[in-house]
Amino acid sequence: MEELKNIINEILNDEIIKVVISNKFNKDVKYNKINVLLKENKNTKYYQIEKYTDKQVFHENISLDDIKERLNEYISGNYKQFTAWSNETTYDVKISKKGKIHCSKKGGNNEKLAKKGHNKEKNYILKEGMIIEPLIDLGVFTKEGKVVNSKYDKYKQINRFIEIIDDEIKKNDYRELTILDFGCGKSYLTFVLYYYFVEIKKIDVKMIGLDLKEDVIKKCNDIAKRYGYDKFII
């Protein structure tokens, strides 16, 4: 749709801080809603895309240069409406079933929205780029240490767990620790905790896992050996 491309081009001449794409044309369209948010990390701006299904949200980060192509890809033939915000203007675009497009815009101060959009990315303890083998085996990280888009929520949950532990660890100057995990199961989260203590906090930790299933014990011992976690004992 050439008209849609022209409208998107015109809107993107402004620095857009947020886009909400909604009201899909039919049930076969995978995502119920797509949000696009302007973010900044280490003085680098990028767009974070949030794609919503009924039960999940998928995240992806893209460069500023890619936003035009992505908006055309997402909207064309799939959604009836999108709204875009810059610092001073709100653009509202509606598309009929016959392809007729109506675009309206109004001025206004979107300063609060801009500040929210420009918030720097959270400084997680387990950062992207770290090669954390338990997270790779969990499918949360790629082999290169990048967060898998569909596992972004799990990545945040695991970091939150580590942050809770970190808050307690900061209260004392621990040099050595012995930790016992009852009913350890497959132990992936405990393996992540071992990584945190040994590689990040540089604490001499002895991790002991207990479980009744022999096959689980064998598997965990094999994994610990493969990771080189010599003080992880099942």
C-alpha cells in the first residue's frame, strides 16, 4: 500500500517515541497488539518491540534504521489502526477494510511519555553478552549470550531471583558459603546461582543438591562436570 508507506514515512520524519498497533483485521493475524517503544542504553537509542498474543508477550530490539520497514511489515493488511507519539504530536491512523486511510494529528506535550520511553534499560546482574551455560541450556540465552526473544520474561524473572539473593549477600562480607538445595530436580536455577556466586561475586561456594531420583542425580552431576562446576555436588 503506497499510501500507507507515505504516511509512515511522514510520521517517521518526527522522532517517534511510541507506537501502538491494534485492532487486527482477522483472527489469523498472530499478534493482538504490537507496541514499539523508543529506548536508550549507554547513549544508544533503539526501538523495543513488544508483540502480544493471548497468553504471551515477545520482545525484540531493533535499530532506528529498521523501524520504517518493520512498521510497514506489521501494519499492511494486518491491522486497522495505529497511533504514534512524538514529543509534541500524536498521530492517529485508521485503515478501512477497503484500504482507505484516515490520518489525523494533534499537538500536545508528550513529555511524560517521552521520559518513560527513554528510560535506560535496567542494569541486570546477569547481562546480555555473558556466556552463562545454564541459561543457554534453558533456552533463555543463545550461544552468543543474547536473550531469546520469546524468553525475555523468563530472563527478567531469573534476574529478579538473583537480585533478591544479591540484596542479602551485600549485607555481609562472605568469603565462603555452603548452600544446600533440597529436592534440587534438574537444578538449572541452582546452576545459575552457582555461576552468580563464583563468577560474579567471587565467593568460594560449595553447592549441594539433594534429590531422590537416581537419573536426575546422574544428569546433574554430568552437567556440573561439563560446566566445570567442581564444587557443585549432587
